[in-house]
Amino acid sequence: RDSATRCRHAAAQRSPSRALRCLLSFEKMFAVSTPSSTTSRVPHARALRSADRRHVKAFSIPIPVRCSAAHSADDRVSLTRRGVLSTTLVASLLPAFAADAGEVSDSKMVGAYLPEAASEPGFYAFVASSTRTPALRAGALNPYRVHIPAQWKEAPVSNARSGNYCQPRCDEATTEVQFTDPGSGVLQLIIIPTTKLLIAKNEPTIEDVGEIYGILDAISPAITGSVAVEREEVQSATSVAIDGKSYYKYELLTPFADAGVHSLSVVSTNKNYVFIATIGASEKQWARAEGELRKIVDSFRC
């Protein structure tokens, strides 16, 4: 009470320096020493400040309340060191946790649910069962398979593109399945009825359907998703025999393809369909994953 009286007298005498020293010494009386005492002392300090403001008209100095006095200098140093060590430890562990989470947490990646391919470590075997797609359910195709890297995901295929409403009597190209990886490209498995290519023979071979460039002229709009491929856009065209069955393989460089300027495709027949496995990639994707994309195409069997 005496301190408050001296402060009011100093203010009344227009002596700011004396009033300031007085109020600072007055504030020390109410500096809290523990967190628990903060709540009890603060309202009392505020009440005294309000009383002083009513009496001191010349000027007003707010009285700060120290709420951090509970920690000594040594405590603050200790807390700071602990904080730095904790932050460093968490920062060092986060990349490992993120890597593990990326490997196993995304259930849509093929590596999370497909078996690993015995012949190609790091790739996973997609084998289409007899109920997997509209064409397979209709008995229009034999099962087929392809090996896919772990991080790729299956992408949905609309009813219009899958032939869900017309199998097994669709007379246009339809998409069986597709897989994507933003850093690598897009894989599509596409079928075209051999009758659309004017082939009347039942279950023809790819040679029965046509020669390698003639087939490409007929099916290239399905590969690019837009226009037919010009001959100068064909980087290579080869025929290979695998397990007694012929496949035509194409590498294209076409600027008008929907999935990317680079294209790898392998083509054969499956019952009364021409079957195409095709990959499209941009320049950036191609530079990053060319080897991976070639392995995918080479693994296709139908």
C-alpha cells in the first residue's frame, strides 16, 4: 500500500522517472515464481493497475507481469538443448518413416497386392482371371499377363471404353485394363475384333491378320488414341516368336499420341481379337524410365 501511495505521489508531482522506478519496484512484488501462482496473482496485479490509472492522470505505465520466472537461466539452456536434440532426432527419422510408409501404405500400388514376378525381381505379375474384365467374363478372351513395377497403379476404365455394354459383340477397339505411374507413363491393354480388320478365319494368328506394317496402319489410331501413325514416326518394327507364338513389336515417336510422344507396343492375337499392349510416355518420363518401360512390354503374354 505504501509503494502504491509513493507511485501516485510521484505521478502527481509530474516526475516520470521517479514514477517509473517506483512502478518497476512495485512490479517486482508481484512477479510470480511458479506457474501455479500465475493465475492467483495476475488478477490482483490488474486490479491495482486499474486503481492506479484512476488516480494518475499525468501519464500511465502498464505493469508487466512476468509469467516465465519459473525457469532459471540453467533451466532455459537445458530446455533449449533438449529441444534441439529432439528436433534433430525427429528430423533424422522422418525420411525413413516416409520411405517405409510409401512402400506399404498405398494399397493401390500393384506391389501391395500382386505377387512378385519370379523372372523379374521388382516387378509384379498381373494375370487376368476369367472374371477380370467384360471380355473375359464373356469368354471372348483367354487369360493374359504382364509384369508391372511395384509403384504403378491400376487406373479405372469407363464402361464405354471397356465394352461393358457390348461384349462379346463389340465391333470397335476396347480397353481391357490400364496402369499408370506419373513418373513413368501409361500402360494400356487394348483389344480389336479381327472381324473389324476383315479377317473371317476363326482364331487367326497375327500373321493371318496381316504383315507387320499393314497391321500397324490398321491399329495405330488405337495405339495413339488419336490419328494414324505416319511411316516416318516408326522407330522400329520387329517380329519375335515366344513360346511358339508370334508378336509384332513397335517403337514409335509420334507427337499426336494422347499418352506421350514415346510409344512402345507389342501386338498378337487372342482368340478372335488383335491384342495390343501399349505404353505411352512423355520426354521426361522416357528419360527417367525407358528401361523399365521396355521390360513391361517385353513381359506381355496373351
